[in-house]
Amino acid sequence: MNKIYTVEEMEVIEKHISKYYGKIENVYHEIFSPDIHIDICIVPPTKEKDYYTLVTMGMGAYKMSVPLELKDENLERAELAISLPPNWKIGQSDEIWYWPIRLLKRLARLSIETNSWIGWGHSIDNQEVFAENTNLCASLIVEPQGVDGEAEICVLPNGDKVNFYHVIPLYREEVDYKKENNCEQLLAQMADISFVVDPQRFSAISDELEEELYAQIMDDAQWHLDVIREKNLNIDEICAYNHMAIYLRWCVENNLMSDLFLEKEKDIVDKVKSDPINADLRTYIKEKLGNLLILPYFNDEGIEFARYYYSYASVPYYPSDVDNYALEYFGEERYYCDEFDDETYLFVQFDENYYQEIAKIIKQRYDAWNINKQDNDKKDEPVELVQAMMEYLDCTCEYFPPMIDDDPITAAYSYAKRNGKKDGFIPVLINVDDTLWDCLIFNNNAESDNGKYDFNFKKVEEYRNIMLEKSLNNGCELISDLLTERKKDFLEDGTDWQEEIVGEMSDGGENNRFISYWDYDTEKTAPVILAYIPVNNPWEIFAYLPFGNWNDCPNTEQLMAISKYWFEEYGAVPAAISKDTLEYVLPKAIEQEKAIEVSQEHFACCPDVLQNFDELGILADCLSKSKMWYFWWD
């Protein structure tokens, strides 16, 4: 069975959605449809409706099995909608962001799988929470929300009626309450709850004050104290308050506290501002604030920033920055040692230097947040290509739309780089670009005739396995052979290689920022995917991302061999890829004594470096100061 709307019916449904829900920005087209074809229309936030609305388009092509007594009610056809907050990361594959789309698709097919129907007042139990960051686990079907009454029904050209419903996610106690009572009583209990999804909202059935308070908690030292005790860590328990004290001090110093806090806690505020080094905020949080940092302590800007930076699963994320600093402070070997037992951040010495270093990071996040939130120039994003690339990669991915300041991107990469050591993946930043997509599919020989972004995944898997099982050539010898070949043209023309091409090592700048994902026309980043490539060795990422094999760019096997050599020799790890660029990150800049030699290795791999540097000596000087390597093939 494969039921789909006719072209005329699809036009009517699409016009209905646009008229009542808003202008459709993007459509998630379903690549594989086993029965009905379900697209998801994305209606973006507006001033009037400050939330996303996602609406199915295709569910109503199938007539549901409605009970005989309701046959005359025209309830056989339906479409579903769900509303999400304006900061929801539409397009990301991580389940904490993707579950509403999965839910819509599951509910749209439920009537087919169960030979039943969905209508107003029905509740559907998911049997488990929708994602790890929420306890929502069921759905309630109600009338359309945030629209006028005429949105409820769309009449098809043949006279059939399609009913539009809204999906409200529920907690376990809410769906149980509805079963014990009825839908009307549950809706009365939920009168003050918005139809816009909030994964952390309070329950309509449990104690509202307790739930609201819990939703206001940013951090609780008790969580960290429990860890210290459970793991029997050899550390003073006051260390559980270190990072909380640093964040609170920074917010006091930067005027992010509420008037009520400033009034009630005047003594400690004055102490922080007059003698911050001796203001004992750790003890203060323990004894005066009951171990808690909560949102009401902060003013409107402080709350907004905390929700951006101190909220679980956000990027950037303050506790992750604290972990990153601990890694830098102790070094990789000690960071992962048994003594610290995955709680290394607790062991950083709490002193003024620690505060100043973390304060620099907080300020960087704060400044970037202010810059990016002022960006009102929102353009259509390549949603279909993003989805296709994520399906092609077949691993955990995060998506970042264009932004003025790339701080969230670099933060996410740094967290992934740290976590990858333990979890067995290599993070790579990938420009979302049609040319790169074509190159990847071409190298895999995975072309498909079923659409631009369709591909043969079996071919992709076969290519990966072949590349991962290959015995690689010696990368150092390969570089040497390439350099000899590249030099031929110069030497045959009578060029003095050392004098005219290599030159003196001088005048090189420093490169410690990603370059490849910037769009210099818009002065913003391009759309970027951060992919967690499930390989153990950095050079193996090219089995997943075979972007080379054109012009002077080495092919996959060569890139793997060269990258293996560079990693073993210099610690260089492939980190960012676009259609024509490749960037590596290093733990430290190479030694000056090696710089000339490495600059020639760069030339061997990418002769176009001479378009960026008049002489290799300038590149060498740059390499001696930089923890990033940049390659561009014209």
C-alpha cells in the first residue's frame, strides 16, 4: 500500500497550512516512504507567533479506520501539527532536537500500523521518554492551537475533509490522569500550560510550585557532592562549589543580578565588588543559597544568558568549558587518570588565576551571544542537503546555521574533541555545500537516479569498509615523492628552488582559528555540520569524507597515508572540510627547526599554498606560530 495525495490535493493542503499556520520556510521531504509519504512543513517564528510550527503533509492521504458509529463525522483523514520554541535547533539529528519530527511521523503512521484512527482527545503512550533531556513520554491530540477555528478542516477537491489536530506532549502522570478521568478534565488542569513544547515544563498534575522551582535550578552543588561521596574522591567537598562560585562572581561583577538579589544579598555583593579575592562565595552558596544557583537570582539579561550558556545540552555550555579548562590545566594524561575518575574539574586549584582564566571564557561566550542574537538577517537554510549529509554520514551530528560569531561552533568542536577521546569518535566540521556533496557521492560511486539528494548507502558502506581495511603506503615517502614531482617544473625552468621558492623564514602570521567555513560575502559562517565520525584514528575520517581526488588534491588513500604520517609526527588531526579546503588542528605549533621542512610537505600535498604565500619561508614562519594548518586547492 502506498497512499499519496494527488498534485491538486497537495496544493490545497499546502495552501491551507500557509493560510492558517504561516508561510512555509522549508519542507523536510521524506526520502523513503513504506506506505504513506509524510513531509514535514516548517513554519518559522514571527513577531506574532514566536515559535516554530511543524505540520505533517501526507498523513491525510490515507483514510483511517473510524468506528461505524462515527462514519458520518468525516474523521477518516487527518494532519498533525506541533509547536516548538524559537530557539529549537531545527535540522539537528541529535534526539534532544529531532524527537518532535520523529513523533509526528510515528503518529502519522500509527493508524496504518494498528488499523485504527487518531482524533480529538486521543492520548498515545510512547512507552519511554522522547529524549534524554525530558520526561515527556506521551501525546495528546487536540484542536489546532494558535490559529482560528477555520484551520480545523481543509476540504479537498473531491469534497473529502482533512481534519487538522495539534499534538501536546504529556508526562506519565498527565496521561494516567486523563485515563482515570477524561480529556476535558486534563485540559482544565493544563489551562496555564503553553501548547509550545517545553521539555522541562512543570507537570499539570504534580505540585506546581515544586516543579516550577526545579525548572528554575541552574546548578545544585548537591549533585557534585553526591559524586564526590559515591566515587570516594580524595578532595575537600568545598570543591563542589568551585565553578558555581566563579560563575556567580562573574555575573555580580558584570551587573547580571536581579534587583531583589542585590537588595537581599547586599553584603556579599559589596564584598565581591570591593574585595573579590577574599569574598568567600563557595561558603556563601553552601550556607546562604542552599547549594543552589537559580534563575530568579539574575536579572532579565542574566536569565537569558544563563538559559543560553548554563542550560543542559546547550552549546556553548558552561560546565563543558570548565571541563575543557581542566583538560588544558592538567594535560591529557592526567586528565584521564584513575585518581580523578572522570571528575577532573573538581581538582583544579581554586585561586584567583583560576577565576581570571574562566572569566575570560565566560566573557568570550557572552560577547558572542550578544553579537549573534542581534542577527536578524535569517535566510533559507539548505534543510534537504543537511538531512541528506547527516544520513550519508550515519553518525551523531550537530547542525549550525549561519552566524556572525562562530563561538558556538568552535565551542561544540572543542567539547566533541575532548569527549571523542573517551567515546571513540573524531569530530569534523563540514560545510553544507552542494559541490562537496557531489564530490562525496562521486568518490563513493553512490549516485542514484531517485533525486538530487538520494544515494546508494550500500555503496557508501562498501567504500568505507574498503578504505578502512586498506594497508596504507608510507606517508612520509609519499610526501617525498610528491615533492620531487612538484619541483620538476620549477627546476626545469631554471628556478632556484631554495632562493626563489623557499626563501627566508620570516613575516608569517599566526593562524589559530578555523577559516574554511566562513562565507566572506555575507561575513557569516556557512551552514556547518559537526559530525562525530566513529573511527579511532584521525586519518580514517577520509573513509567517511572522501572529498579529494580532483585537480592537485590527493585522493582518499593518499590523504589517509599523509594524515597518518602528520598525526604520528606532529599530532595533526583533520578538523574541517569544505568543497575545496581542509584544515588540521595540532596540540602545539611545530618547532622552528622543522618549519621549513614542513612547509615543503604542505606544498607537496597542496601546491596552491603558493597562492597564499609568496615564499614557503613565510608559510614556515606561520606554521611555527600556529596550531592550525590550512589547505586550499584552487
